[in-house]
Amino acid sequence: MSDAPVHHDDRIPLSDPEEARILFGPMDGHARLVRELFGVSALVRENHVVLVGESRAVARVREIFVRILEEIRKGHAPPDDAIDRLIRGQDDVPVEARPVQTRRKVTART
């Protein structure tokens, strides 16, 4: 038997494109940090975040992203620095959340 890490992919459903924007951060900074720290690639495909990497690392990143999504879905988007601390394992729960603003379609009234 081989001791090589098992690569795995996992999908996290998204309710809104804004969720991906918050999860990935400005200029995809949170996604890059996840790749650097855990070796997990995070991609958006259709209405899912797809995590690809070693099984344990994918499971850990999934926990982090699900925790952030729970806050977003409650209407509280954690600030970028709180998300960075959570990814780095420096904070247990994002703090100082700001209200989530979703982008609505603009339609003409006349």
C-alpha cells in the first residue's frame, strides 16, 4: 500500500454569487491563502465552490468555508482580516461582522 496522500474534491453549494466573492476575498486573496497554507485549490463552478486537494486538508478548508458561509447567511459578512485570521487558525469565530449587501438586478421602471 502507498502512503501517498489521497486527493479529493468537495463541493460546497452557494446561494448567491456574493457568497463566493466574500469567501474568496479581494483579488482572490483568501483562496490564495488557502492554497498556500493547506495546498487546497478553491474554484467556483456554476453555483458551487469546489475544493481540490489532500482529503484532510480539503475537510479542514470545508469546515472554515462552511463556518464563514453560516455567518454570511445570517446576514453578517466577516471582514477580510477576520476571515484571514480564521483561515490561519488564529481566531475561532469571525468577529466584527458587517451586514451582507447582495447585488440586485437593476431594472427600468418606465
